[in-house]
Amino acid sequence: LGEPQIDTASIDNAALALENKSYFIRRVGTDGFRIGYQPTVKKVVNDRRASLDEETEIIPAMRSLVKKEFERGAIVSPVWFPDDSTAVQDTPRLTLVVVDPAVEWTGKGPIREQIAEWTRRRGNSDRLYPAALVWCLKKPGRELREKVELWLAWRRVQKEVSEGTLGGEFDQADIADIRQNVAGAETAAEDEVWGGYRYAVILDRNEPDWLKVIDLGAGHSSSGEALSGRVITALKTEGLLSESVGAGYIERHWPPALKESGAWPLSSLRKSFLDGSLTRLLDPDTTLRRKIVEFVARGDFGLASNLKPGGTYERVWFAEEIGPEEVSFEPQVFLLLKDKARSLKKPPEPGGGTTLLPEPITYPPPEPGPVTPPTPPGEQVPTGSTRTFHISGEVPPEIWNRIGIKIIPKLRSGRDLQVNVSFTVTVDGQQAHNFQAELRQILAELNLSEKIKIN
């Protein structure tokens, strides 16, 4: 019997909390509770949870759940739970690295030192694109592990009930609620992945150890966005990632060392967007290729290829339409400042003087071959006749680039052009695995994984 001043709401809260944890208290109706000798299913769940094996059940389930949540609607393909720095490829595109759920980010100590080292170096060599890495780490605490354990225990009890090995000594009302409890435990575990992985760590050269930490805040699996998208949104909000890039931005950040030459190699330009020099781009290759085509067509910049000893180029494009295939991220392809491109395209002055126009491409005369007899008078070559040429043979390394500049454009003037490649290379046995992984990554970036095989 309570005093008149007692707060009955506190009694309800205490009773509900006690019923949630106890093994012999059941709810009756909406407001009642009954204490009895018959145990509830929660006792069995707790027993099954205590019997879970960490290495074969708990850790694999945690990793699987994290992968499922990050893959759902993923904007960027993540790298999963790397054991060392070599497991994270050095590629020219934004890479989400999801750290193992057993690792807790405290903001200091050995984990921070390790992430800093892996960001700057891959194995024994410096990374070319350190700013391309976005590390996703879990906050300290056992919440995710406990919720996964509870979910696994409820699933095991559900399986035992369906197989008929459990249920004789339990109230039927408890058995009926098992499916609902399994679904609730799974949802709670999913929400904890969103709430637990709240730290994104990226390269920032202004920080003492080059690491900048972004707290994503509390998340929820029902928010309607992807977990990887949540990270991307946070980077954009902080001004650390852009969808595109303008001509003015590139011109303002033109390297002082290249001002005089007015030429910026495209390989170096792309690298600047992922080494911390310029803002990050989600996919630099696709974005820059599309924007450079626009810049050249509008006359904002020029494009040139193959620098010659006299300071001229084999080919120059400026204020004209070009195809995306001309934009190749190689050391011998250059983005030109407007004035530089205009001077290279300017026609020679009357009366002589050296020209800065690219030299015309000359092709060697065809090799002697069988002479085709002339068509006899009165006969005509059939209108629809065609010939198919097959070109094959070994190409020396020093003229590989010239194949793409001279032969392929000529072949494209025909029809039904097909190009096949065959490469043979020998590498050290200890490096073979990483070498093959990097090749597969490059083919994936070029969308050639299904067309080119590695044996």
C-alpha cells in the first residue's frame, strides 16, 4: 500500500525493467505481472548467449552485419577489415576503408599511429594517393558485440523451437513472441552499426600527424540514406569533397613551378586531387575527363600530347570539340593554360619565322606487295566489296605510346575495328599476389574485368 504522494509511473517503469531482465516474471494483460515457478524464454536465451563461441560465431556475425549495412545502397565500394597496409590498394579514386569492429577508435594511442602510417605508406613505399583513403572506425564500447550476441541467441532459440527441441516447459505466449524478439534484436544490432561507426578519419596535411577526425554523430538504419553515403555527405559538409571542379579552381591552384611552361601533366593533375594538394573528387578520372572536354571546347584550357625538344607538341587542341578518349592521364598528355594553348595554335607570321604548330604526322610508305592487275576495260569493281586487314606482331616498348597516336586513329577510319591485347610479364614470387591484385583493380577501374583475363 503506497502513500498518497507516491509517483505510480516510477513503479511501472521499475516493474517493466525488472520483467525485462528476470526469468520468472511474466506480464499479464496491459498492466499486470505474475511471478511463478516456470522460467521464461529469456532464461534460455541467456543460456544460449553464454554458450556462443567468439571466434566462430560472434566475430563473423559482427563482420557480416557491418558489411551488410555498409553495402546497402553503397556509393563507394569499401575495403573490408584490412590486416595490414598492403591490403588497401593505392588507387586514384576515393576508397572507403572499414576497420574491423574489434578495433575501437579512441583518438589516440597505437591505433591512431597505425592509421597514420597506413595512410601515408603502403608496405615499404609511399602512397601516391593518400588523400583517397577514408577510414571508418567504431567508437569504444561493447554495445555492438552485446546486441549481436543477443540477436544470435534469439535466432538459436527460434531454431530450436522450430525443430521441436524446445517449448514443452514454456508458456505458449512466450513461444509466440520469439519471432518478434528475433526481428527486434536484429534491428537493434543494425542500429548499433550505424551508431557505432561514427568516426571518419582522412588525411589532412595541416594536422601534426596528417589525420583529421570527423565525428558523424549518432545514426539510424531507418534514416533512408546509405551508411557510405552518410560518410560522403559529412565530407561534403566539411568542404573536403566535391562532386565536380571548375576551370577557375584549377587555374587558381596551378602549381607555381608550372606557371612558366603553362603545361600541367594530366597524371600530376589527377594525383593532386587525391594527395591532399586539392579538394577530393569522388571519381577523379570520370570527373576530370568530362570537365577537360568541356574546358577545351570552351577555350578555358588547351590540351596537348607528346612534348617535343623544341617546346612544341605533337598535337594541340584548343577551342574545339575533342573526344573523351583523347584525355589520357599520362605524363605526356598536358593541360595547357589558355594563353599557352592560343600561342601554340596561332598560325605562322607571313614571310617566314618558326611555327609553333604541331608537325604533321607522316606515315611510312607501304611495303611493296603483289601488284593488283588493272581492271579490264568494261569491268567494274563491285560496289559492296570490302577487305579485312589483320595487324599483329611484337611492338618495342619505346614506341608503345605511338601506337595509340598513329595507328589506332587510322584503323578507326574503317569499320568493325576490334582490338585484342596480350601481355607477358615476370615478377618476383613474393610480390606476385599484390601485383595480381593491383592489376585486377586497374582492370576494374577501366571496366575491363570481364573482357581481359589474368592467368
